[in-house]
Amino acid sequence: MISRFLRGSVLLVGLGAVGCDQSTATRSPTASCPPCESKCACADAGAASSTPAGREQPATDTQSLTHEISRKILRRDGSCLADVERLVKSDPRTAGWANSYRAQCSMLAGKCDRGKALLRDYYRENVEMLAEQIDRTVEAMASMYCVGPLDERGELLRAMMNLQKGAYQGNIGTRACNEAYAVVVRTRDRVKPKDDEDSQVTAAKSHGHYMAAGCLGRAGDCAKAFEVYKGGEMKQEWTHKVSDPAMLERLLRSNFESIVAKCKLP
């Protein structure tokens, strides 16, 4: 979501061409430089390294730093926090929207509370959102980017986000799937939903095993995926109404294969 707010944020600054001398100002932009005398600086005009007073900073500085920050965020590299400070120092005009980057990089650098506070302030000042929407969005961002210890609610949300990633986006590995699901099992009964719209917490109790099975299936461990899925389903009310164990097993296997498409049980 945050990228939606940032795509239009990079400020491009055009540089005017430097003329040979003032007498060329009225000529066509395509006119070549007149033959130089010994005093002419044509050969050095394009090599000037200093920026005249009042001239805006070259866009490439802002662009290159912004690209580097985005690249590091994708790699989950918390060192992007230093790049954000360099960006704002080199181009003060970026100070406002750079706070969204600063928030994400703070989270990746292990400064989760600071990152959440920055992101909350950024949304309040720049995005038309209700307070409840801001809180949920900040929590979602924290579950994606926060590194280091969190409270139990934060741990549960982060684990659920990892399972969703592993189930629906790409292979995160069996170890990551198992670790995330262990956190869900440990915390889901202790973390209480804030309200009836606290879907991530309620989903952890009712559908956490679905996402864990999908995560493990995508990672290639179909046997463990079915074990997790079956264990979760056996706690659901519908399984208690099927009196024939063989029928129940067939239903569980069929449902599992329809949910975890990458797995076909023997």
C-alpha cells in the first residue's frame, strides 16, 4: 500500500543547458557553439562541476537515492535508514514524503515503535483515512517490516503475514512456515480481537491452519502440510458430525487437495 503513496513522490528537476557565452542566448537551441578564441570556455562548459547559486539540485541525486532506498526495502535491509537521512540532507524538499521511507527503514532496522509512530503521523498528515484505518494499516505494515521482538499481538500478526506470503506469494521454505505456525498456535488463544472487524486475529483461530498448510505445500512438504491441515480441521465442528472415520478421511484428503493445489496425496 505504501508504494501507492510514493510512486508520484520523486521530484524531477530539470537542468538548463549552459551556453558558451551570453551572445548565444537568442540563438536556436540547436545552434552549434561559434569558433572559440583563446578566451572561449566552450570546451569546458559541459565539464563544470559546481552548481550556480540558486540552481536546483540535479534530479539524478534524488532519483538515485530513492532507487537505492526502495531496493534495500525490498531486500529487507535496515541500512536504508542512513540513505533516507542522506536523501533529506541532500534535498530538503523530500523531507515530507521521505518519512514514509524512514518509517519502513526504522522497522527494518529494529526500531519498530519509532517506525510505527512515524508512519502513523505520515498517514494523518498526508492521507485521508479514518483513525481506525490508520491503526490497522500501521499494524499491517509493522507485520511486514518489523524486525526484532514484538508484543504477542505483533508476533501473531507478523506470523500470519508470513504464512500468507508463503501460501499465496512464493516459497519461503518449510522452516519459516513451521516457525510462523508455531507462533500462531502459541498466541492465537491469548490475543483477543479488538473488535468484530479485527479479521487478522479472528482468522488466526479459524483459518491459520489453512495458510500453514498452503505455506508448507508451496515449500514442497505435502505430508507435513496435510498433517497441519488435518489437525486444524479436526477441531472444526463439521468433522464431529461425520461418524464414519473412512468417510471423514476421504473428505479431509479431498478438501486438502482442493485447498493446497500443489499437493496430491498418495
